[in-house]
Amino acid sequence: MTRAALQKMKLASSDWFTDAEIMIEAINHKIKVGEVSTVFFANERRASFVPPSAILEFLKNLIYYRIYHFKNDRPKNDRKYDLKMRRKLLAAGRS
């Protein structure tokens, strides 16, 4: 990520939501997003470091972001904008 791209984004998260926040902000600012293929190997020696509470924290952040950020960044009563943003977020998640 370039310094210019980072400065355009309003990043505030410092938890499990950071990746999602970067993707949302990149889409909102029309910043190109690349993808690097990786291979995941399960670690059979230990359990995950991600606590179950991280799921609730992530959902809380999604709701907060939707209410406070999208509400202020989008045109009022613009259904086409809502559908366009949902499609972009879904497409980014499928990659």
C-alpha cells in the first residue's frame, strides 16, 4: 500500500477488523486492490489463537462501521449507491 493510499483512508481499527476496514476504505476511495495467493497448512500442534469473542467483536465493528461511516460517506436516500457498494464488497470477499 502506498503512503498516498494510506493517507486517503480513515483507518481507526486496531483489532481483528483491520483487514476488513482496509478493504472497505480501499473500495470507497477507488484504490486498486491486489491479491496474493497463499497456501494454508493447519497446525496440528496447537489450537487457533483467535478467541471466540473475536467473532462478536468483528460483528460489533461491522455494525458500528455501517451506522457511523457509511451513513456519513454516502448520498442520502440513494438506493443505487447502496446496491453498488454491496456488490463491490461481495466481489472483494469472493476473491
